[in-house]
Amino acid sequence: MKIARVIGTTISTIKDEKVRGSKLLILRQTDESGEFIGKSFVAVDLVDAGVDDLVLTGHGSSARQTYQTKECPVDAVVIAVIDHLEVDGSVVFRKT
């Protein structure tokens, strides 16, 4: 799993039948304090996340292990919206 922030949404009218009806979000990986690292990527949203949410993501074959994405051509999924993060005894992020 990776931590990422939702930075946008994407709409595709022509796509594989197995992902039709799926909400697609644009994410960018962050470190544990929410600072951007890495590149942006698109993920299937399984939990109704929104722009600016900090989320947990699954990638690769793990992304295809959920009920909604089983045997679908997906590389990344949003599996949780983060409420708060605690690192070394300090809260580094709290959803407002």
C-alpha cells in the first residue's frame, strides 16, 4: 500500500467494459506527512474519495483482488480514506 493525495478526477467515455462505471481519480504519492513525492497516477476509486483526500492505495496484482476489480485491467485502486496518521507518537495528519 501507498499513501497518496487525490489531486483530480478523470472522465473517459470509451474504456474497457470491465471498468465501465468506475470512478477514476488522479492521485499523487505522498510521504507519511502528506508531502508530495513521486509521480501522479490514475486509480479506480472504491471508497468514494474526493479531491484533496489523503488515501491508501493498492497496486499491481493487489489492485485486482477486490470484489469490484476482480479480473479487471487495473493497476491501482483507492482502498481507504485516511482520517489521521500517527508517526513515532505524533499525529502528522488529521482530516479536517
